[in-house]
Amino acid sequence: MVINMEWVNFQASHHPLKVYDNALDFESLNQGEQIYEKMISGMYLGEIVRRVLCRLAEEASFFGDTVPPKLQTPFILRTPDMSAMHHNSSPDLKVVGAKMKDILEIPNLSLKKRQVIVKLCNIVATHGARLAVAAIYGILKKVGRDTLSSQKTAVAMFGGLYEHYNKFRECS
């Protein structure tokens, strides 16, 4: 049997919505719809990171006394950019510095701030990946395939996020 889950509109009252998820939904063109997709898909994860960085800039002066103007531009930070920063393993986190400078026009970030940004990318990716896995596990449980047995179950994933974002894949 093949089950194709088109779960973009899946919604439940007990979804672990964060303040950033709610704000993203509120400001979207399709408010109140596709909540689950907004929490786990590559279309939105970079935007969630941008929103957290913006809040850090506003409330903790993370980037100095003023909020960088580009940081206030919705969807300027895409998930592939987030992935590149998250995968950066160089000692000086050069990719993080370059992405912040090239995309958000924030130059000369200290190593400590670059490390915070990598940790933030990890938190957002882990959150999204675990939500995706929870849904898959829920389906397996519903069809009675959630335990080790002689019956084999194959789970296929489709999408660039899972295919190209290695750290996201590792989290799931």
C-alpha cells in the first residue's frame, strides 16, 4: 500500500506553535492555512531564522544599536542560505559571515555571534525535522507499523529540503 500524505493543511489544536510560527502565519497571504507546512518546509525555515534574528536585534541589540534594514525584509533569508550557514564547519565560520554580509548587509560579525547563528539554524532545523518525523511516526502508529516486526515498512521522502539539507536529514 502506498500512502501519499498531502499534509500541508494538517492542523491540530496541540501543535507546538512558537511565537514565530504564529507571526509567520498571521502575516502570510494564506493566514490560518497550511500551518504544518509553515512549521516544517524549506519554503519557511529560513524566514523563521530571519524572524528570530530580527527579534534578537530589536530586543538584545545583537547587531548593534540599530536593527539592520535588510533584516526587516521578509523572506530575504532563504532556507538554502540557512543550510549553508548550518553546514559551515570552518573554524572561523566564514560562510556565516559571508551570508550575513552579502544577504543582510551585516559586516564584521564576531565569531561568537556567528556561533549563535549556527546554533539558531540548528534549533530551527531540529524543530522542523522532529515535527515531520512525529507526523510520520503517527501514521506508522495508526497503521500498526510503529514497532519492530517481521513486516518491513518503507518511508519515502520527496523534497529538496530532505535531499539537500544534510543536517535537517540528520535531525529527522
